[in-house]
Amino acid sequence: MAQAQRHNAGEIVISAGLRSAEKRCCNSLRARYLERANEVLILAGDGTLHWLVNQLTEAQAQRLILSPIPCGTGNDFARDLGLLRADWRMREDEQLTLASVDIGELHGTRFVNAASRGLAADLVQRQGVRSKLWFGRVSYVLGVLAWWMRYQYQPHQANTPVLQSLLVGRFLGGGLCLAPQADRRHGLLTRVTVSAAPRRQLLGVLWAVLRGRHAAHPLVRIEQQQEFLLQASALEIDGEYYADPIAGAANVLRSFITVRVARRQRANTVCGRSIKESTV
């Protein structure tokens, strides 16, 4: 899943690798690297970052600086921090700063972006590695459309949402701004629920999400709290599929990790807002 190597003094570089190396990498990180490092550069995506934060002890999480280099498919964590280019870490130190940001935790599993049930879990279960390689971020939208084609509305299941996501940040699924009001400095989770409905109405929700106008849609409910209860037969967490049933409380780990970010960004429109300064 990930491979690690020593870089400059005090730095570790983690990049996506073979799953067969996961256990060896994990043992090396814990025993050899993390205790002596002060910064971890993650040249990968959300799945590898998810894996990393679940290897860290609380003391390591508080001490280490994480530098996410967006080299994955979704890159929603980096996007939420305004790190839209893979070369941002090459800037001068004066153009960089540190930010302490929140992450979430559900039943002992930490997450940097979101924990979701319903559509998101089904999508990740069916989505193959090849589709990510061939289509990149577009593979998420194509996967949702394929799910929509298979979906059959059952009136007796009207109380079961087709999607429910608990988000720390704003993004899900490779740049879909599902929770535009989320802020990973405020200690709150955002729960986005999409109610079951006939396919035609759900297509309207998807169109509204793509345009960033879903908050007012009658099938969408958005709430913010420090803690939510979640029960599901399967979950998608940071792009990874968790097949075991789970029931428990999801909560925020305040300022749990420290991230190095660019102090200034070029003007970009994110979630309907123009950002010229770092979002942290």
C-alpha cells in the first residue's frame, strides 16, 4: 500500500506502492523512521494518508509534520487545504507555514476526509484500480452514473438514505464539494444525508452537487455536530472499503495532526469561493 524511505535529515518520503509491502513498511515506519523523523512527505493520495494516520501514535501525530503531495486519484485532503499542485513543497521556506487541523475517528479508525455509507461504499467496492488509472478523478463521476443506472427505488426503504457521509473537510470523491461549510479548524463533523427517491430525482441531486447547489435540495440534509452515531453494514473511509458491519459514534480529534502548507496560493475557485491565501 505504501513504501517509505529516508530522504533528507529528519524527513521520510512515503509513496504509493505494492500492498505486499504494507506490513514491512508499517514495521519499518514504527521501529526505524517515525521516532527519528520530524517531517513526513506523502507522495500519494487520500488512501495512503488514511493508512499513515492510523499507524501514528498520538505522540507521533502531535510531533510530526505531514506534507501531503497530491499524487493520488482523489487528493481531497490536499485539495481541502488549498494544495492544488504537486510542486507546492518546492517553494522557499518563507512561503510555507504550519497548520494544526482536525481529523475524525470512528470506532477506533481515524479518517482524514470522510466516513460514508450507502452509495460511496458501493462505489469503492466496485471501483477497480484500472478505472482509476485510466480515468483519474472522472472515474468517481462515472462510478456514480453506473450506480444510478443500477439503482432501483423501493418505497418500503424510503427511510434508508442512499448516501450518508460524515466529513471533516469539504470534499468527497475526487473534488465533489459535498460539505461547503465544513472547516477542519472548528472541531465539527458535517453529516450530509441524501434521502432515497426515484432515479429521476436522484439525478437532480447529482446535478446539484456538480454545480455546488445541493445544500438547498429537498432530498439533501446537512448538519454539523461534534459527534454523530453511525450504523452501517459496510463503509467507505477515505476511499478505502471496510466490509465489516459497524455501529458507533464518530467524533472529531481536534488539531490532531500538523500539516505543512503553502502560505499563498494562486487564485482558484474552490467550493464557490476564490482562494488566494492558504485555507488554514
